[in-house]
Amino acid sequence: MMKSFRIGSLFGIPIKLDLTFLLVLPLFAYLIGAQIEPVVDILNTSMGAGIDVDALTTESWMPFLIGLIAAIGLFVGVVLHELGHSLTAQRYGFPIDSITLWLLGGIAALSEMPEDWRQELNIAIAGPIVSILVGVASYGLFLVTPESLDGARFVLGYLAVLNIVLAGFNMIPAFPMDGGRVLRALLARNTPYAKATQQAASVGKLFAILMGLFGLLQFNIIFIALAFFIYIAASSEAQQVTMKAAFQDVTVGDIMTPAKDLHTVGPETSVAALIQRMFTERHTGYPVIDRSGFEGERLVGLVTLSDAREIDPVERDAFTVEEVMTTDLKTISPESDAMTAIERMREHNIGRLLVVDDGDLIGLISRSDVMTAFDIVQKSGSVSPNRQPRTAD
């Protein structure tokens, strides 16, 4: 997703709009407006709507206005769908960061996914149940709306049908869609959570491939985008759950590079000399240690290749590490679990964390350390503290 901004909150949950939503809303309005005639035929045939299509198309702007109202109603239904997931998750004690509307609908950002299959099942089916209720409510309003209000009856009939269709579509077992999460919950009844996730993700990726092929044959960009999203999201969540299971009993202290094995630089080092060391030692980040004081070695910062690149090549001899290093240090304790380190690096979009105990630097953990340890865990089943990776990158 692109940049999003908050527009309000419901039940204490922030509601955000992604910039892609602002692009897709007028597109949906146009597509709905362009299909008024065939949709009216369907509503009149299936629901006895009695809608006069001429009344909706006499003015050139009328189809777009009706399409815009229907598109807004559709996304309101999406917000309610995500609220169904969110409020059920909150009932089980899982905080919700936000609900975001974007190109392909809505996303409820849970701070943590439940591993209890009953909880996940209830959270997963809550959204489609809400969509069905929205569809039924729209149909009820459709029935009591006077036949003279053709535009209102069109919008309500359209939303009634579409919310029911979306509820059914969401139940396709294409993980991480709702149906895929239901599938994982059912698999997790008799299978370890990580294995159930891998199985559900495999089914989801298969559906994504089929959906993508269908989108290509139909020249449907929405289906192609949805297929791409499902495939990437299924792969990403499966990897995350696998890593969480692999690192269940692994701490930062088990896989960090100890301080005695770290490559460090002094604050007086020139940027030119720093880059030369990076090239020679093939590292892209160094703790900065000040050894000039009476108190001995003191951690004062962290310098990375990105910091050094900000200085023009012809000026690098004149600048020191102290002038370009980062002093806002992201640290972690050695007792923290490895997944916490991974999540913190992802949250801050950084490649390494300094491991600090009682204010003293005792090591460094990087993405390279994590991936090396993950590879060892997968192949051997454990991480031996005596065979820690030494990749202080």
C-alpha cells in the first residue's frame, strides 16, 4: 500500500484511507455507472425491482452520480466487514492498529494473529457474516423504498446483491482471505499451527495463480492485482509464522554477534577511511565507540553505508564518522526473543540492532544473523550458543 491518512475512528479503531483508494473510487463510480442497464435488468428480473432505466440515464451526469453513491456504499460495507473482524478480535484481547481502505478493499491490521484455532475461526467468519447482514439490511431498505425513487432502489438493490456476493467471494479458501483463514483454523485443529499455515498458504497461492490466469484471459486488472496480493501475502505470512515457530525458544543473546567479535570504528575516523573499511571487511554498519574518555570505551552511535553515502565523494576526507553517525540508537536486550528483534527491525526499517545490557554494548544482531540462525534452526532443529553466527553486518 501507499501512504495513508486517518479520516476518523469507530469503536476506538482508527479508520484510514490509502491514496490508492482515492484513485479507485472514481474508477468504481465510472464502472458502476457504465453498467446501469445490465444491472437494472438483473435487479428487475431477480428482485422484481421495477426500476425505470431511462430515469437513471436521462441526464449524462446521472449514471456517474449513482455509480459514485453506490461505490461509497460499497466501501462503507467493506469498513463494516472489517469492523466485524476487528471487534471480534478485540473481544479475544487482540488490539487493532487500524482499518485501512485501499485499492483492493479493506485491511484490518491486527497487532497479533491468534494461534487458537477457535479464535481465528470466529474472527475470520465475523467479516462475511457482517457483509451478509449488510446485504440483508440493504434489501430490507430496498423493499420499503417507494418505486418512484428509481435511483435509491438501484443503489440499495445493487448493494444488497453485491454484499452477499462479496461475503461468498471472501470465503474462497485463498489464504490470507477470510476463507483461507477458516481453512487454516480447521487445519490447526489437528496440525501444528506453522504446518497448518504452510498448507493453507499453498492452497492460497494455487488459487492466486488460477485467479491471475482468469484475470489475464478476461483482461481484468482487478483480478490480476488481487491474485498478486494474495500470492505475496500468503508467502509472507507463511514465512513469518514459520520463523516464529523456529525461534520459539531462541533469544537475541543466542544469535547475536558478541561485542568481542564486533568490528567498530571511532568517532574521529574519516568517512573516506570508513568506506574503505566497508569495502575491505564487507560490512555496511559499525557501532561507533569512543575510547578517548576516562571512563573507557563508550558507545556513542552507529554509522552505516547510507550515512556515509550522504557525503559527496570529494569531501569524505574532510568529514568524520562523528558528523554522519546516528545517535538515535535502536537497541534491544539480550533476553528478548528473536522474533521481537525481527519485528523491531521491520518496524524501524533498519538492518541491525545494538544489543545493550545495563547500558553496556554486549553485541549486535543484524538481519544476516537472523537469517543465518533461521537456516540453522530449519536444518538442525536448534541454535547452539556455542556456534553463533559471526556476521556483524
